[in-house]
Amino acid sequence: MSIRNLDDLLAEGVSGRRVLVRADLNVPLDKQTGEITDDGRIRAVLPTLSALVQAGAKVVVCSHLGRPKGAPDPQFSLRPVAGRLGELLGAPVAFAEDTVGDSARSTVADLADGQVALLENLRFNKGETSKDDAERGAFADQLAALGDAYVDDAFGAVHRKHASVHDVPARLPHVAGRLVLREVEVLSRLTGSPERPYVVVLGGSKVSDKLAVIEALLPTVDRLLIGGGMCFTFLKAQGHEVGTSLLEKDMVETCRNLMERAPGKIMLPVDVVAADAFAPDAAHDTVPADGIPSHRLGLDIGPETVAGFAAALSQAKTIFWNGPMGVFEMAAFANGTRGVAEAITKADAFSVVGGGDSAAAVRALGLDESSFGHISTGGGASLEYLEGKTLPGIAALEN
């Protein structure tokens, strides 16, 4: 990868310079209290921010949070993130009440060497996500004016053609941050010549969300283990009753074709936890995957499936996992995800957790993050990288 990185920028000297850092601080917030429920993404950018602070840079951090409609919305404010970031850095973080307005300009102007400021949510501005090049470029001009150099450390956003990711690098000297560099290095191992056997575990809700990555991976993996809501479309393709389970009827034939193209390579559940309703206290029991009652829906893979998946994972030398095996947020339906995650940690393999819900599950279930080779911060970005797509944020850094 022909990208300059943070060490290159530090070697040139950043003391007294304004360094604009695009971070991914899109953390989950409690709807009632507004408190951060998982600070993993904030922690992930600390190595880059700490290095810049120690080198005496005036660090200007920008990020999005949630999906506001191009205008200020208090429920998506980054103010709580500024507080938590300051706690983790061990020094106050100045907070700008806007992104490129008077507050942003004065907040940045007041920074001393080695201090950090966080701008308000990028997506409070229509120009950030605009599909119009001129509108996006005009916002990028305003954002770039707040920095003398640019660092992209938001891997979770590099698959978006947004102003802060795609257009700002064209306006400032630019490098990849520690996190982005690590993510690309790790994923390159999976797309290059992974040590075999190479086993991929895919879960989550929909086959349609993962179809492109299945198509890309199927020729190269040794085993593809499928759980989560998407497994029921595959089971339907085998002719099984799936009750009221999540089902994409228009994808059944596609799933059948995938299994025919790679006989024996795709491994599906042999038992599932079927419930009367989608509720944490719903009556449920374990049934064979070909015997789901018509009035019930599958909410997790069963113990026999966990054992079978674990056996396949125990033979692996390279593992990629994206997507939970069931509704892990509900204790009754978390055993499949926990069992597969624990099997990955026990395997003598280089393991990559593909961000998103999988990373959230690792933390929610109290698993040791250090027992995985790498936990990605970008679910969609990591999948698109494995699909072989050009990621706008990476392409911008290469230019």
C-alpha cells in the first residue's frame, strides 16, 4: 500500500501545527441517559491522538455520530464523546459547538501545542454526505481550513465518499493513522495468501447484506460457516421449514446456487433455538434445523451446531468472523455467539473479528479482546475491502 503514515508526518515535525484527524467516534448512546454504552471506537483512536499530543501538535478531531439529516440534532451531539475522550487522554478536550462555524474556528484558534479539540458532528452539515461534488467540496474547503495536515484514522468510514474522508485529503498533506494502517495490513493478509485452512464465519440478519462478500470469499476459503438470521434463507433453500424465522424469499434461489457451486464448503446449522416470539422472555427450546415448528422463529444456533462449528474452527490457521450467530443482546439467545467466539479464541489461528455487531458482541459478552488477533472497527468497510472494492477513503490517501 503506497500510503504515507503517521510516522512519516511525525518525522517531519508537527509541533505547533494544526493536525486535522478524521476519527470514527460513532459510539452507541443510551437513549434514556445519553451515556456512552461502548467506548471501543474511542479507545481505538487513542494511539494516533496520543502520538500527536506528545509531539506537540494542535489536534483537531472530527467525526460523525448516528444518522442526522444534515442539520443539528441534539440526540446526535458529540459532546458526551468529548468528555469520555478527555478522560481517556487524561486531559480536557475542548468542544466546538459547530463543525466549521464560528465556534469551530475560535476553538481551534485557542488550542495550545499538545491540546485536543473535538468538532461537532460532521453530519450536521449537508455537505459532508452530499452526492454533489461541488457541495461536498465546499464543505471540505471549510473543514480543511482548520488544519495544516490531515490524518485519517476512521477505518469505519473509509468506504464512504464523504467530504471528511474523500475530499479533505486532496486539500491537505495527508497520512493514514495508526488504526487505518493496522486495519489495511490485517485485511491484506486475508486477501493475499492466508495460511490454511482458512475458515470464515458469517452471521447477521440478511444474506443480501453479505452476498457480495460470500461471492468473493467462496473460491478462496476452505470452510464457510453460516449462522445468524441469514442461515434460515439457506435452510429454506435446502427445502426445510423455517417457521416464522427471518427469511429473504427472493434470495432462496441464490443460496441454492451458492451451495451447488461449492458442495461441502458451506456449513449450516444442524439445530437452532426456536422461540414463540422475538422477546427476551419468550418460551423456547432447541430443535433440529430441519424441524422448526411452523409457529416458531429461530433466534440462535443450537449446541450441536456450536460444537460442529468449533470443530471446524479448531483446524483453522486463519479465521475471519463477521456477524453474530443469534440475538446475542438477549441472554437466552446469546449462547451461539458466545460459543463460536470462544472457539475462535481457542484456535491456533490468526483471527480477525470483522467489526460492527461482532465487535459489539465480544465486548457485551465480556470476552477478552486480546485473545483475538484483530478486532476491526469497521464492519461495512472490512467487508467491502474483502470484496475487493475500491474504498474512497483509502484511494484518497494513496493519491
